[in-house]
Amino acid sequence: MRWLIVSDRKSAQGVPLVIHNIGRGAREEDVLFTYPLTGHYRWK
């Protein structure tokens, strides 16, 4: 299972950036629709 955190920043195309550590350490990239979405959660 992969955990992705959606950032408050957006790409040039307007897609929200995602903070993840898949592969080479923590990164903030435009990969929101690269992996299947299996859940949606919000911290209060």
C-alpha cells in the first residue's frame, strides 16, 4: 500500500501536487493520477 499526501501547491496544469516517498526519498510531484485511488481521508 502506498500513502500519498496531497499538497496545497499545484502543477502548471492545475493538478494538486503529491508528497510521497516512493523510490528515492521524499518528493513533491505531479503523480496524483499515476496510481489507483483506493481511499480518501482528511485530517482535521
